[in-house]
Amino acid sequence: MPKHGLDKKPLTISEAMRILQERSEESELSYWQRVAFEHAMQNARIEPEESRKIVARLMKKYKLSELSAYTIANILPPSTEELKDLLSKEPQMLTDSDINEIFDIIKPFIDREPKAL
């Protein structure tokens, strides 16, 4: 019998961490949920609300694909060169000025240490 899945929607690492944290307080996490939670704890550097704002801004102002916006918010590339690599699959060409503006949006979050909720 096929399983009926939940609605799928992209999440940032910090959003996933918050959801898994809340679930862990309600009941024991499955093995794969624990693996995902540990990964999120090691890699989430910003609050879920901050990551969601970054995604929304990148999609609205720069017309980035949802995938690229979430990837940038999750990875927070530490240089404009790495940011350019992440944006290489975008259908529209971004100018160097656009790339520098995008980097300025994420720059304040780059050096943060991973945080636990």
C-alpha cells in the first residue's frame, strides 16, 4: 500500500532544525530524523526567520530560482567566487553588481558559528 506523503516544501537548514527540535520534545526521533537533526545542529548558523528573509529577498529582488535562493541561505558562501559558482545554473545572467549586492545580504551571517536552539 503506498504511503501518502506530507506536503513538500523547501526548508532551510535552520527551519529543519527548529522543526526537529520541537518534534524531539514531543516524542523520540527516528534514526533518520536524529541524523538530520545532528546535521542541522552542526550547520545551521542563522535563525529560521533570518534564513526565510534571505530566501524571500533573493527570489523577489534578483528573481533567483527557489533552489538557488535556498542553497545560498543554507550554505552562506564565504566569497563572491563561491557565490558565482552557486549561481551558475541560473537562467538569467546576474551582473557583478548583483552578485556583490547578494553577497552583501549574506555577509553579516557568514562568520557565525553553528547554533543550537
